[in-house]
Amino acid sequence: MPQIQLGAIDYAILIVYFAFVLGIGVVLRRYVKNSEDFFLSGRSIPTWIAGLAFLSANLGAQEVIGMAASGAKYGMMTSHFYWVGAIPAMVFVGIFMMPFYYGSRARSVPEYLRLRFDEKTRGFNAISFALMTVLSSGISMYALAKLLELVLGWNFHTSVLLSAAIVLVYIFLGGLTSAIYNEVLQFFLIVLGFLPLVLLGLKDVGGWDGLTARLNTVATGAGYEAGAWTYAWRHLDAPSANPMGVEWFGMAMGLGFVLSFGYWCTDFLVVQRAMAAESMLAARRTPLLAAIPKMLFPALVILPGMIAIALHQRAGGFLPLGADGTPNYNLAIPVLLAHYLPSGLLGLGLTALMASFMSGMAGNVTAFNTVWTYDIYQSYVAPGRSDRHYLRMGHAATVFGIGLSVLAAYATTRFNNIMDMLQLVFAFVNAPLFATFLLGMFWRRATGHGAFFGLLLGTLAAAAHHGLSLPGDALPGLKGGFLGTVLRHYPSEMAQNFWTAIVAWTTCFAATIMISLLTRRRKSDAELTGLVYALTPRQTDAGLAWYQRPATLGVVVLGLTLVLNIIFW
Amino acid sequence: MQLDLRLPMGFMFTIFGLLLAGFGLASDRAIYERSLGINVNLWWGVALLAFGLISLGLALRTAKARPQP
């Protein structure tokens, strides 16, 4: 693609943004007095900030670039990641899980696992999570630097080191609060930076009707029914009827239940934002509040992809082509930015894009330094030290966490396959995790051995399913089929991923139940109070007006999501 | 709360708004060909300015209601 030339006004906006990011870190520095201030913001964050940060922590590179790419590639069906995936999971975590997370005073998700199960389950989760966050942060950095190199012609090394340095400074100074505040800034920046882009694009293609007409041509051109790009559910009866290659069951169960619940309910990166909330009520409302803007995000991140592919169709080429002749979907947003935004607004759009990459990194780094310090260092390396010691370790962990991310970013440039492979391994580890939490929270008989070996078997089942299946016409290797025989061919990678998750979850669920029944229960009811649903006093919201209650909010959120699903049926 | 986030946020978007609206007034009309002939810098700059001022206003109102010791 042709490189974008930035004007003085664009640089001015970028510099103002960086000045505020760093300034917030500097101001917040004096509020960091102990380790809980640094890692959990002293549990003092108001609901609206925690909610927007909850949403924003996940709004990294993957979300913005990836969702637009999927919007171009699969159309309206991509919204299932929101309206079937994220939203119900966010309501669930707010209403059912937050009372345990926040009420148990656990400082991290792995720590909850130790309180509920045992040391080895925590260790397994803490170590895999710590590695995964460093890696994701590195990949985020790599993707940002590659994009800036391609779009602006900036030097790759400068971009990596500059983004790393900025993130380092503001987290080092202000800890989690700094990361959270910047995530909220970034949220507004993304909304206000991308909205004009979407509006201009939509106006250009002739509104929703014009877009539908164009996308119908795209769909029929690709051999699908006319509405395949503009309806969310209508073409889900068979994998061959839609570009995603999935059917409703794999979609609802794999994405909606296992993957989304697994991510939003157990990933410390997002849960940490709610744990930092100022009260139990604030913590429970955090994910619910986040769900309201979340349900509208398809308009900001998926719609641009759909507009890009419509323009691609109209002009007979809009997105740059990749080596294999297919459009490079990942460039949908940058190409649209360059196409519609004049100098000025262009600076704002690029700043929003960079902000999203950096907050993705920062989210990972703050989750990493907490899990490292509390769950690995304090537990296995140096227990029983003073709080000051752990605060210092948190600062140090921020430095070497970012150092490791930079290494990971460079490793990605050299060994693309190793990174893909590690991500695959982590996907295997994560897929069964939600079964462990579900049983842990709702079944007091679940034991530590049951949880640990259930997780292990679930992970192995995921690996085995992946190794015995292949998507599309891919060759055996990283994409699957590495166990020699291929028992099942899936129409797409997405379908294969959904089914890998379903298999892993089911295996973990069944194995945890069986092993728990065969092993002795070691935790008494008293020890499990506050950790298991039946043994935890219900949250009484009697003092609250009906519209202030989390349950009401949850019902409203689900109702609105249902309406969106029906509109775009 | 430690630092009212609406304060820095309001400042930042006020500055963005002034920068964009100012640039929109000063810039050559020709650059708006790509944005379908609309002076998006001016209009969006005004919107950002409004957002920034509202955020600042809310922060100041809270600060006034609860004077710092």
C-alpha cells in the first residue's frame, strides 16, 4: 500500500497523547505506597472506570485489526464474537463469579485456584498464564511495529523500543491504576477516532442499504447466498452455507460457551480490572457496565472491515493483495484511514490505533507482574518478605516483563512458527479452564487432584483433537493433523478451533468429576466459604433500588443483546 | 479516589478539539476531497471540544462539591 504522509498537525496530536499518557503515570506515582496499590490499585477504582478498562484491556491489536479483518472476510457473522460470545459471558462473570473473586480477597485468578483447590493447580495456571501474557505483549509490539513500518515507513526497531519505553514508564510509575486510566483514555480515543471513519465510509457506500447491496455481490461472487455477509444467523444451518465454515451448534457451544466464557471469566488480564474496583458492588457491576458499550463495538471494529470489502468489490481492488492473491484483510483499518481521513483527523485515527496496541501491551504487563510477584515469586521463590520487598519486585517484574516482551517481539520476526506454535499450546491450556472454574465454584465436592488432572487431560484432549483434524485444504503441521492420521476435516480453521475447545472442555469437565469422586476431599466446608456458590452468603441487594441491582442490569444487557441478534438475524 | 480521571481526559480532548477545529479553519479545502468534501477536522474538532469541556466540567463540579482538606 502507498505510505501515508503525516503532517505537523498529526504529529502534534500524537505528541499530546503521549504527553498525557506519561503525565498520568507521573501524577499517580505518589499514590503508590504498597504492593496492593501497585498491583490492584488499592481496590479503589470507581465502577465506570473499572468497566471501561475491563472492556479496553481486551481492545488490543487483536481486537481492532483482527475484528475488522474478520468483518471483511466473514461479514456480519463476526458479531457473534460479541453478541453470542462476549456479552453473555460478561453478564455471567458479573453476576455469578465476581462474588467469589472479589469476596475471597484473592489477589489474582491463580490465587483463587489455590484457595479453592491446591498449590499445583495454581502453579500450572500461574506459570502458563505468565508465559502467555509476556508472549502476547511481545506479539502486540511486533504487530504495531510492523504496521507502522508498512504504513508510515517508520523504523521497526525505533517503534518497538519507543512503545516499550512508554509502556514501561507509565506502568513503572503508577502501576495498575496508571494502566487502567490509560485504558479508559484509549477507549474514548478509539471511539472518537474511529467513528468519523465509519460514518464517512458508510456515507460513501450509500448507507446500510448501499453496503448490503455491495456485500450481496461479494457473497454471490464467493458462491454463497446473497445475504451471507449481512446476516448473523440466517446462514448458520450448515457449514457450507457461510464463509466462516461453521454451523450453529459449533458456533454457540464452541465460541459462545467454551471460548468466550473461558476468556472473560478466567483470564486474569480482564478479571484484574474488576478486582481493582472500589467495592463488591462496583466489582459486580464492572463487567455489566462494560457489556453496554461492548455490544455496540461491532459498529466500530467489524463494520469498517465490511465497508472495506465492499469498496474492494466496487473499485475492483481496494485492499492490497497478499502473496497468494487474496486481499490482505488485516490492512482494512489502515487502508480506510489513509483513504478517508485528511491530515488532522488522520493523526487522531493513527493515535487511536497506536493507543490500542499499547494498552494491549500494558494490560498484559500489569497482569504479568502481578501473577509473577504474588503467584510465582512470593509463593515459590521468596515467601515471607516485607510488603516493600514485593513492591520492589513488582517494579522489577515490570522491567523484565517488558524486556521479555521485546525479546518475544524480535523472536517473532525470526521464528514466526515458534510463536504460532506457542500460541497454539496456550490455546490448548486455556480451552478446558472454564470447566475447572465452573466445577470449582458450583460443586463443593470438586477436589484439587480432580481439578489438576482434569485440566491436564483437557489440555491433552485439545492437543489430540487438533493433531487428528485438519481445516480446509491445509497441510499437516501447525494447522493440525500432526499426529499422523486425520480423522476429521473441517471446512475452516475457525470451525476446527471451536471444536477443539468443545472437546477440551468436555474432557476436562468429565475427568474432573470422575477424579474428584475417586479422591478424598481435603477442604472442609468452612475452608470453602466464600469460594463455592452453595457455601457463600448471597449478595443481598435489598438496600438498592431495583434499577441499581446487578441482576437487573444483567437482564437489561441480555435483553438488548437479544434485540441486536434479532435485528441482524 | 486518587486523581479524577475526567480532569486529564477533559484536558486532552479539549486540546485535541482546539487543534483539529483550528486546523480545520486554517486548512486548504482541497484536502477534504477524500473525506467526501466535508471539513471533518472542523466538525469533529468541535465535537471533541464539547466532549472535553463536558468531562472537565463534571470533574470540576465534583471537586467543588467536595473541597479538598
